[in-house]
Amino acid sequence: MKKLPIGISTFEKIRSDDYIYIDKTKEALELIENGAYYFLSRPRRFGKSLFLDTLKEIFEGNKELFKGLYIYDKYDFTPHPVIKISFSGGIRDQKSLNRYLFLSLKENQKRLQIECEEDEYPDICFRELIVKAYEKYNKKVVVLVDEYDKPILDNINKLDIAYEIREGLKDFYTKIKDSDEYLQFAFLTGVSKFSKVSIFSGLNNLEDITLHTRYSTICGYTQRDIETSFKELLEGVDLEKLKEWYNGYNFLGERVYNPFDILLFISNNFIYKNYWFSTGTPSFLIKLLKEGNYFIPSLENLVAGETLIDSFDIERLKLEPLLFQSGYLTIDKAEERSFGGYRYYLKPPNKEVQISFNDILIDFLTKDDEYEIRKDDIYLSLEKTDMESFKETLISLYASIPYNTYVKNNISSYEGYYASVFYVYIASLGVKIIAEDVTNRGRIDFTVFIKDKIYIFEFKVTNEDPLSQIKKKKYYEKYLNENKEIILVGIKFDEEEKNIKELVWERV
């Protein structure tokens, strides 16, 4: 049985040491045959580094590593000099960026047996290396850059440093375009695509394949991969449950799994838990949510246009592309607009992200140290229709919110804040919840599905009776054919007490 390549992104090691490898060489060959300069955005830990290293081995002509793979007898494997740069952490300013770039360039010089004279400006050294590699080997050069945006993202909360690093990288990457006559192929990967007024203004010859249907599965595992390559390793696993937890990333083609999730799920004896998400949530995302005062339930129904993959910039961070590019939302569906372009509807990709992201939001909204216990209590009370316990848990929850949360934001009278807190707790249970659920008579605040029950919730911060609104507008009629118990719940809040004033409910 083949080994699991956990944390391994070196193609040669995977092939030589008998690790599982999901063949992506068909996509690699299509790239090579159909173009020359590419950019690919995928969330972190999605297999970008392994794909880049696969390209490196192809262009270096190491044919025997590809025996049994799609590309083996379809490509001539003519060797080309390859310059590969992979960014890691530790870049804190322009000075450390320059040190890192020179270190990477020296490693490439050593591998290519070339010496560059430039030792002050890394972009000039980069250009010199490209030209000398072309002259020495009499072959056009291949440039591969992994996580091109990491130095900026690591410093996004320190704007002056982020600007400085951005300009240094812009100068460096511009040399790729300036060296067109010497280049055979270039491929850059990253999490984000900075808009054309910044880094990409010097790289406007790159084809962005992030949402190209042909390359939608270029990184990640497909359902077929799970059912074939991983069949023995997943023996006895409920594949529908696995799909619900870890599949769902959509780049306008077949939906895929994050490889990191599947490998750790198998390694951890099939325990369903947070694997990919736990590797880090960017602090600037939480900062953006705070500054924008977002109505959290609306994150479930975000809509974006073409800026989804082309509008990430330091000066104007936008929530939709940030959440998509970092992997917290994915494309649910895409609609072609009559005047051109697409309209994208976004949603969480799977249960892992839904639960884990809402745990982060719980901390952001409430600073609740006992949220895990409260989540259990909420679930059990709804499962048993124990509405008295449910009410007590909610009262305890809202009472735990620090006073300064209200003072700083003046939100005690806002129905949206109470609704946001309620939403993140329910969504973090991994159950189905629909915010602003549309009916033919209006919108239900929340519809919650727990096993054989459907709960319809209405929130009010006025003296109006929320339950009477549900009944008057007959919101429940939408679900009468579901053959499930329907429970109507009205919750009224007191803005003085900053807590629940009344909770009333009844069965349909």
C-alpha cells in the first residue's frame, strides 16, 4: 500500500519513495502546449507547490520520474534551464526581502552552475541570471514562482511595510516580462491576485487560469480520485459523509477536495475534525470584518462580479474576493450576464469550513470562553425541542458578551447583531441554516434544520410580537411537504438589558 505524502511537495521524492501521487500531468501538458505565461490562485495547502515542482521536473527533462503517468509518452522532455523561487516566512521588511531573494537566486545559480555579478539589486541579478542561463544552455529559460504574494500577505497588517515589500516584488517580477525573448515558460502561484494597479501591472502578459474550466482540478482531489486512488485507504468510510465534510471547492468545473484534509483524515484514523482550517486564519480577515461592521449571516449569500479574482489590493481590501481566494467561501453557481462577464454566488465549501470559520466568528463577536459547552447545549435542546433549556442557554450566551462590545459599537438596539451572534453559533454546529430564507410572503430571519425538525425563527428588538408575524405571513407553508416537524420560534430582545426579553414558540 502506498504511503501518504503528508507535507511533501517534492515530486521526485513522491515518485521515488512510493507515495500516492494523483496524476496532474495531463493539465501540465495542456499548459505547456497551449501557452507560455500563467498565473494560478488557490487557497493555502491546496497542492500548488507540488504542481510547480512537477513542472520543474518536466522542464528539466527527468522523464523516468513520469513513467506510468499521462505525459510520459506524449512529451519530448527536452531539458531547459529552470529558475525556481519559493517564498516562505520570515520576510519582515525590504531588507529581509532582498536577502531572501538573493539567497534564492544564489541557490539557482549553484544548481545551474552560473555566477552573477550583480550583488546589490535582486531584480537586476534576476534578469542577469535569466540571460546567462539562456546563453549557457542555448535553451530558453523556465521561471517558476511559488506563493509569489506571501511576503505581502504576511505583513498586510503593517501597511507601510506591505507597501515597501510590494514595490520590491513588483520590480522583481517585472523582469519576467522584460525577459520575454529569453523565456520558454513562466508559472506563478499564490493565494491572491493583486489588482492590475500594483504587482500585476508589470506582469500583464500572464494568463490567469484560476477560473478556467479546463484547469479546475489542476490542484485538489476529485471524487474519482477518492474512489480509485484512495479506495483501499478509505475502506469502510462513508464517502457521502466524507464529501459533506471536505469536498466542495469549485473553480468553475468539477468540485474538489483539499488534499491536506484527506491525507490527515486517513492518517488520523477517519476522525472528522478541522484539519486544513486549523493551519491559520489571517488576522487581516478578522480586522476587515470588524472595520466593515458586516451582518454576519449575509456571508452565506455573498454575490461577486469579475472582481472575485482580480481585486485584492493593500489599499482596498474587499471581503468577497478575500474570502474566496483564501478558501473560506467557494462558488456555488455562476450566471453569465447579458452585458458580459459573470455574476458569482458564493457559499462555504463544506462542513469543515462552515464549522471552523463560524468558531472564529464566535470569538470575534462574543469573546465567549465557554462557547463549546454552549454549542452542545444549543444543539441538544433543539434536537429534543427543549425550548426552556434553549432559552436559558441563549440568555447565558448574551449575558456573557463583554459590555464594551456594545459601548464601542452602539449595536445593542440592532437586531442584526443579535442575529449575527445567533447565526454563528447555529452555523458552527454544522447543521443546515438559511439566513433570510425567501418565501412567497416575505423573508424568514432563519430556518434551521436539525434531524427530523425544521425551526423557523423571527427576531425583534421592538414590542412587536415576532411569533405573530410568522403565523400571519404563513412562513411555514414553504416546508409543509417536507414530512418534518415544524417549530415556530419568536425571540424578542430588550435593548436596555441587552438580552432576550421573551421567547415564544409553538408547533405547526
